[in-house]
Amino acid sequence: MSHPLVTVHELAALLDDAARGGEPVRVLDVRWSLGVPDGLPLYEAGHIPGAVYVDLETELAGHGEPRDGRHPLPSVDDFQAAARRWGINDGDAVVVYDDWNSLAACRAWWLLRYMGVENVRVLDGALTAWTTAGHPLVTGSGEMTTTQPGTVSLSAGNEPVLNADDAAALAETGVLLDARAGERYRGEVEPIDPRAGHIPGAISAPTAGNLNDAGEFLDAETLRERYEALGASVDQAVGVYCGSGVTAAHDALALTVAGFRPALFPGSWSAWSNQSERPIATGENPR
């Protein structure tokens, strides 16, 4: 497995090498946020040269009943078709980025890993790091029509996942981390899902704790200390969830950098809170 992060200078070097006939690198722009789910206008206003736009709602998520959560995993066939539209071939290096502290990009990273793409990395510091370093952007959507379709073959199950029963059990026997902001974990606010609170036994681990002031991931040792302080250990299972399975991937990447192999609950709180038989906990304490 490649390191899950790439710096802006490393990406610039990869792109320069590819332009000179070296190994290709596929760059994916995953502009998405809860407030602005359609990132295509932002992509068209300026993106990293060669990047193609990825729509999180339609390409990085499937559709199901409320009990399945807001962003269930897409089918292998649907995701493979999308990855081929992005121009990905077997063995390609893939870099993903966004403009939201890598929260959406990490979903793409995790899902590509889950589907069997080994050489995929997130641009550390997101798009801000690229522009701050003085690297150029291009406008328009020409790459969306000129990218040659890829031939990648994918299969599911290459990263561990949890369903609701698994998450409940892991909260009892291992470490289950909640990647949402603290006020949502505590149940003080719930802007989207039908019930407020957290899975009983889960520990609050907001994604903001993974980054420095520049929006870059903390180093491996610091992240390891963070998660060990929350109870994570290489000797026991660790899982992550969030609101709908998107930002949990941010904790999953940070845990990976720190040397853990986390399992992700794709349905997350949006699935759990729509299953009325599931208990909930509120407040600062896990239970």
C-alpha cells in the first residue's frame, strides 16, 4: 500500500514527469460539502491541471432506504463504470483532492481502496496548499470530455467495513470512534438526521483533531498519540463512523497514517438513527 498522502510538491513532480512521458497520474477533484454538494461550478472555476471532477452524491455513493444511511456504498459495477470514466487503468497512480480539509477527498480515497485501487493518495493540505505554493489552476471542463476511458477492474471488500450490528458490538469489545463534531456527538444539535446523539459506547474523535492550522494532516507519531489517548491499540479492533460515512474516512486515513487498520461503518449515524430499535446515548460520556 502506498502512503495515503502526497504533498503538493510531490504531485507537481508527478504531473511534470507524466507530461514528459513518464507514468500517468490520475487526479480527481472531489469538491463537495454539506452546504454545497454540487462542486462542478467550483471545478470549472479552477482546478488542478488534468483533474477530472467526481460527483460524490452520484459516483461515490449508492442509494437505498433511510435505514441504509444517506451515502451507502455504490455497487461494484456502478463504481467501476465511474472509475473508468475518470480514466483509471489497473496500476495507475491516483491523487484525490477537495477544498474542504480533505473531508470529501478521503471518502474517494477510502472507497477506491475498498474497491481495490492500491496506489491512491490524498493531496495533503487540499486545494489551498496547491494554490498557496504557487501552482497553477485551469478553468473549464475540457478534461471531462478529453479524458480517455480507463479499463480498471474493481472488486469490493479490500478494506474492512462494519454494519450496524458490527458497530454496536465493536463499541463493546474494541474501540468505536465518532468522527463528527463534538456538539453532534453529544446530541446538542442534529441538523440532518432524525435522532440526536451517538452510538452507545462510541468515543468522540472529531476530524478537526487530525489537522494542523494549515489544514495538513499531523505527522504519524502525533496522530498515533492522539488515537492511543482515545483508546486505540494495534492489539484490538478499531472502527469509525460519522454522519453518513463521508467524514469517517478522514479519521480512517489518519488512523492509517498512525499505523492502525480501521474498519468503517458506511451507514454511520444516518443509518443508526433511522433504525428506531437502536439505542442512543447523549452527552460527553460514551454511554
